[in-house]
Amino acid sequence: MNVNIGGVISVALFYCLILAVGIWVGWKQRRKFERMRVVSGANRSENIMLAGRDMGLFVGVLTMTATWVAGGYINGTCESAFTGGFLKCSTMAFGYSMSLLLGGMFFAKPMRMAHKGRGYVTMLDPFQEKYGSRVGGLLFLPALCGEIFWSAAILSALGSIFTVMLGLDNTLSIIISAAVAVTYTLFGGLYSVAYTDVIQLACVLFGLLFCIPFVWTHPAVDHEAMSQVDWLGTIPLSSVGSYVDIYLLIILGGIPWQVYFQRVLACRSPQQAQYLSYIAAFGCLILAVPPAILGSVARVTDWKNGTEYGQDITTPEEIKSILPLILQYLTPKWVSFIGLGAVSAAIMSSADSTVLSTSSMFVHNIYKTVFFPKSSEHHLVHVMWVSIVVSAGLGTVMAITVNTIYGLTYLCADVVYVVLFPQLLLVIYAGDYTNTYGCITAFVTGFTLRVLSGEQLLNLPAVLKFPFYDEETLEQRFPFRTFLMLASIVLQLIVSAVAKNVFVQGYLSPKYDVFKCFDSNSSIIVAIDSKLNSGDAKDIDEETFFLNDSQPIPLRQSSK
């Protein structure tokens, strides 16, 4: 395949711009941090992860929007508009917008207000505070897999686009893209990521809007056929359950991601964190319009007779590549380079975010909290740099070598929805009613049942077949993901209540409380209280009962 020199030069210029902005912002932020450290003793590792909790609303909204409007968002919206009309196209646009809206309403404020307004450092902090560092760190695994697989999927998509449109080697394209993202992330952490997101978001909006007139006026587009197309689309009755399931997966499963909470926790105040989420939700809706228009126009295009492509778009592989095909065959060459810049900008804005979020969770919640709690700030910063490189390397290797990366990404998104969302919801709003026993039980059960439900993209057979299972297409028609998510919530509450009752009421000795969830004196307190209520308190005539020399327990006086 011949290399398109003009396209390569345009992409190289774009990458140089992004790299220059990222390095400049990182250098500027480093100087600012040095002044802050002298004055207030600022935390350097936290400064890298959360930009010193000094993220402005304008930059915060743009980086949040850019992170959500990734290559998958743009390509997926365009593909859905091409194949299914508004009902199918709206799942990502309205789903992600509702996710940000609900995140701002119910999760941003309590996460940012924790620790008397100082806020958590990562999404995993409330789990480790509630369930202990090691058990809370267990929830790092689905979060890690979700971020790494997402990073690999978007890098793989970027490599495929460069191969199709520029004739570049897929492996080389992925490695260069990952290297650029890692370089400016190392220099400035979240600040560099956020400011490059601003540039990338501007490129996305300008690039796609610029391409629309050229696509619209292409001779192969049949404008008369537009009035005959069913733009709304239809959802077969048999698919309503799975359609609702996917909608809820995107809405609720889009909340427990570190890339979201990293920006929430970087805000200056809880109120700003909420405003950031609300405005970014609106931004996601707006940015779904250009790819939806392009996909809709491609739907009434005579690809076989009116374009150099020379054949109709029918295969799944062609449909997944509809946006690159639109840019390549329905616009002039120089315009397609601008559109390519827009798509690559969208992908890069998510690649750098996932790399930083993964390394933040590892350094703060695993390396420091679990294994080396006495590590110095200087040491943690170096570990942070290494983990950024390693996480980017893992995503790059998977993007190059794993053929089922999209299947892994979908499965991890399901696990985040089924396992992590219930855990996050309960630890914030029902912390008094949960404990480690319920957490682990729900985690293991939810993950196991999701795997047993099958995944076609990974050739995992459905061992657990829910109602309305289609034996011909091997598809679960029942909204099984949502069912498993709700089951995880109920199971965690029930097991937590049973465990508390068993240990507190004294049915099991405290020595069997392996997770140390309950005070060893709890059963004694319950027994004493029971005697007081029954009037059998002749042996308890003091106002205070001493379990030992240092732990007095006040007794409630009986009314009898």
C-alpha cells in the first residue's frame, strides 16, 4: 500500500502541536508547583494526578467533554446513524449525556466533599476506607481492565484509520500515537492532559463541521432519497429488552470510571464539580450532531456507482469503518486530512486520559496504600512516571497483538456496570448497611454470573440462559446486565446484614471475623442491652460496665 505523504505530514503537524502544548503546559505547571510547595508544602504526586485541585470550570468542561467524545463515540454515532436511525444513534449521545448528568447529581458532590471538603484522590478511596486497603484494592482489577482495554481499543481504532487512509503500518501508527500521549502526560500530568484536550476538542468540532458541506454536496449523495428514509428507525419488539439493557449500561455503567472522577476531584469545589458534569453532558449532545449528520448522508449515498470505492457498504467490517470511508471517498483529499485530524484528536484525547487514570489508581491505591505506605513523595512521583509508561505499553501491546480487543472492552464495560456500579452506589449511599463480607460476595457472584452469561465477541458460550434467549443468534434478549446489577445490590445488602447479625448477636465467635468488620465487644454490648431491656439487671448495678481497664461502655438505664 502506498503511503499518502500529504496525509502523513498533516498528522505529523497535528501531533507536533499537541506535543508542544502538552510539554509547555507541563513546564508551566511545574514552575507553579515549585512556588506552591515553598509556600504551602503542596503534594507533588497529587498535583500530577489532580492538577493541584485547581482545575478551572472552562478547562474542566472541555477536558471532560473531550474524554467522553472519544473515537468510539464519534465512530459509533456515525455508524449508528448509517444503520439504524435516531433510535439506535441516540444510545451513545443521550446515554453518555445522562451518565454525566446523573454523575453530577448523585456522585460528584459526595466524592469531592469527602474528608471535610478536601475530597478523595481516586475513585477507589471510599472502598478502601470502608472495606480495608487490600479488599478495596480488589476493586482495582475491574477498573484496571476497563481502562487498559479501553485504551487498547481506541489505539487499535486509530491504527486502523491510519492504515486505511494514509497507508501507514498499523503497528507503527499505534506506537507513535501512544508515545506522543505518554510524553506530554509525563511532563505535566492532568494539567497537560486537560489542556491538550482543549486543543483536541477544538480540532474535533472544527474538523467534522468543515467536512459536512463537502460530503453533503458530493454528486453521489441522493438528496431526493432523504425524504423516503426512515430516520427514526425501529426497534423490534424482541430486541426491546436488550435495547433498554444497553441504554442503562451506557448511562449507569459510564459513572464508575476513574477518568470521570479524576476531573471531578480536580475541581476547586464540590459545586464546580457538579457544574462541570452538567455542562459536559450538554457538550456531549452537541458533539454527537456532526457524526450523526455524516452517517445519515452516507446512508443515501450511491457508493457503488458514484464513488471510487465502487461497491455497496454491507459487511460488518465496512460498516464499522464508515466514518473513515466517508472522509476518504466523499471529500477532497485535503479535506479528508482535516477530518482525519478530527478523528485522531478524539482518539488521542481519551488515550492520554486512560493512561493517567490507570497509573493514578495503581500508585495511590495499590503501591502506596497497600504495599508501601511510608513512601516519600519523591519516590511516588518516579513510580507514577514508570506506571504511566507501563500502562501505555500494556495498552499498546494489546492493541497490536489481541484480535478480540473489542470483545474484551465490551466485557469489561459490562463488569464495570454489573460489579463496580453497585459497589460505588452502596459505599456512598448505604455505607452503614454494607461490610466486607457483602462486598466480596457481590463482587465474585456478579463477575461469575456475567462471564457465565456469555459474550459472542469473545466466543464465550452462554452457560446461563435468561428468558427469551435466542438459540439461533445466540443472543440474550432479556436485560440480563441490569438484572445482574440489581441482583448484586440486593445480594450485597443481604449478605452484609446476615454477617452483621451473626457476629454482633454472638452466633459466631469474633475470632472467625477474618475481615475484622465488627468490634469484638459488640456481642457483649448486645447481651448487656438485652438484659437491661428484660429487667434482668441485678448483676449490673453500675452506670458504666468496663470490658477492660481502658474501654468503658456506658449503659442505658432501664426504665423498670
